[in-house]
Amino acid sequence: MPETFDQKIATTLADSRLQTAIYTATNRLISHRKAVVSADALPDYQELRTQANAVKAHTIENLDWYLEEFERNVLDHGGHVHWCRSAADVADVVLETAKRRGARMIVKSKSMTTEEVDLNERLEHHGLQSVESDFGEYIIQLMHTRPYHIVAPALHLTRYDVADLFERALGVPNDPVIENQCRTARGVLREKFLEADIGISGANFLIADSGAVTIVENEGNARLSTSAPKVHIAVAGIEKLIPRAQDLGTFLKLLGRSATGQPLTVYTSFLAGPKRSGEVDGPEEFHVVLLDGGRTKLLADPEKRESLYCIRCGACLNHCPVYRKIGGHSFPWVYSGPIGAILTPQFVGVENAPQLPFASSLCGACAEVCPVKIDIPKILLELRAEVKTAEKQNGENQLERAAFSAFAYMAVRPKLWARALGFGRKLPIPPVGPVAAWLSEREMPKLPAKSFRELWKQRKSA
Ligand code: SF4
């Protein structure tokens, strides 16, 4: 039986090696980001965030318009656009293309949207080989697991873990030197790029006024995946649109800095259509697959639709005290951390992930670092209210509701409240149920000799 959310958390907390790996990696990302968004390094950082938020808000509110403009421009450049409602629709587009081209081998560059639709598994089920070409994703694929973090998929692994994995999976000598591990992966992947019939990528941005797909990366594998094979298929959620190429300046300044602390990623690719006549490089076919996957439902919600502004930088994960303790695999779906806690319940239904809106201390660090200013704590509270309303309708958690009703009753009756507090101070707290769980990690502070009210009364009468 698969582990529950609580069991996965307990396993992660008990693993000191894993705790160190998560803490070290997120710490590094935090300090790299801090150095490049400081007032000295980027004086207009806050203005850029405000601008990015405004562009996203405008785009999401006019998404139908910009999607159609984007489609027209892709078609004008000789590309194809596929509108997909579900994961199965995305797989169908790739499978039909593979069948028509007689393709067997696919190389993929990193894409959370394809993780979202389990694309590799679906393609492999139909006899296609789909190989991840990003170093972290390649490691994760060899482990038959899913990314631990939206930017750093293998964040939880040490170089010794990777050495063991490569020895087991690739039959190479156990070598913990990272450069040698990269060389090994590069050797395997180079062959795959040459062999591949189709390259699949994600998209960081879709630009409406030019019909271009923008991809940022550090390894150059996305460039190879999108230009070496004869067919390129870019898979993207419909929210990845931005109106104009000139808006990119704002987002590119924020994305690399927020994700890895780089002023700009090593490669930024603009892909618009198949190769033109006379060009040497580029695919013969260019497809853009636009995925709904629950996004239009979110669009209809004026309170929470800002969740769609996310540019998947991962900064909220790195700064979240909860993610840094419970890690990425405790979360039930591909998106983890604060953004996972708001996206997953909205994409798969709150009834299927009711614990996620509560996986937060509401400290606000996520909102403070988010480059597009998504108010994650506000959305978490709204989702919590939805979970509690559903529990009420289903008659669940009656004890908790009774306790809060009693609290609410007393909290608006000062005299009753004062008497209850005075009485409560004398009662021993039984270490059972939730109290025992709370005390298992903490010490109960000693009550002062006099309560605040008693001290206040004393002071006023003095
Ligand atoms: S919610 Fe904001 S901080 Fe978190 S991944 Fe998305 S853009 Fe980055």
C-alpha cells in the first residue's frame, strides 16, 4: 500500500541524510538568490515584480485573446497548434505524430507540464522510448521516480547517491566526482540526440505577438532536443502566455535570479516554427501542444486565478520552512512546496488533496520571494475554508468543529472568557491525542504565576 502524506513526512523527517541534503541545497539556492536581488545588485527588483504581476494579471484576464493571437502566429510560421483538454489528449498528439513519422526514440528536455501528464509513462506504454536529457531529470528517470523540486529535480541526492545509481543502472565504475558523472551522462545522451526522431520540450514562455516558444536552461540539452530531431513538440500549459516579446525582459531578469541566483540562465532559446528553406538547423515539423488540464476551471475563479501567474522558479519551495523539512516527495503530486499546496488541490480537486492547504506555517516567506507576487498565503486560507466547508457538509471532524464553536462562543463574551481562563489555568493538560502529538516535539512552557489579566488588574488598581 502506498505511504500516506503523514507517513511520507515521518519517513523524511527520520532520514538525517535526506534532511541534510534538502537543507544544504535549499540554503545554497536561498543565498544565491539573495545576492542577485539585493538593492545593490538589482535596484529595480521590486518594480520588476510589480511589472511582472501586472503583465500576468492582464494576460490571464485576456487569455482567450492572446491564445488566439499566439495560434495565428504559430500557423503563419508554418507550425501546428494542438488544443488539449487532458493528459490523454497530449499523449495522443505525440503518439499520432510518432506513428505518422515511424518514430521510436524521443528525447525530452525538462518540463513540469509533461511531468504533470505522465507523458513518459504514457509513451513507454505504447512502445516508444522517451529519454530525459536534463542531467537532473535523467537521474530521476533512472531512479523511476518523480522530480523532488520544480527546478532541481534531483535536489535530494548526494553525489554518492548518483555514483551508486550510475554503477547500478549504467554499469560504470562507482565514481563520486560530479564532473565524471556529467561526462558519463553526456556520453549516453549524445547517442540519444543523434538517434532521436522527435524532441519534446516544455516552454517557459509563449509569446503571443510572435508565436515563439521561449526556453531557458543551463545545459544546452533543450537546444539539442529541439533542433537535432526532425520533429519538435513543445508542451505547455495555456497560462504560459505573455503578450509581447518586449515583456520578456522583465520575466527573464526575474526567473534566473529567483530560481538559481543567476542574472540570466546560460541559454535562452526562441523557437518559432520549423526550419525555413535554406536553413541548415532546426526541425522539419514544429508543434505546440497547449494543455488545459484544469486551468480554465481556475480561470473562472477571480479569487484564486492568480495561481496561474506562476513562472515555476521554485523560490517559494526554497524559502518554505515546511518544504525544507518534509521535502518534495511527501507531496502527493508533481508540484511541491507552497505552489504545490495551492495548485494541486485546484487541479485535482480539494477533496483529493485536503491536507495540502494546511501544509504551511503561513509565515508569508513564499509571497515575499515570489517574483510575480502571487499571494500564496491568501489562497491557502481560501482553500482551507473550502476544505472545512466540505468537512462540515460531510459531517466530518465534529470534535474540532465543536471545540471551535465553543471557542467562538466564549471569545465574544469577555466575562465568560475571563472565568474560563481562570478555571483553565488550574486544570492539568492531559497528554493524549493531538496534545500528545504536539508535546512529542516540544516542551510545554510553564505557566507564569499570574495571568495577564491579573497583572493588568493589579497595575490599574495600584
Ligand atoms: S509561486 Fe512564485 S515563487 Fe513559487 S514557483 Fe511560482 S513563481 Fe516561483
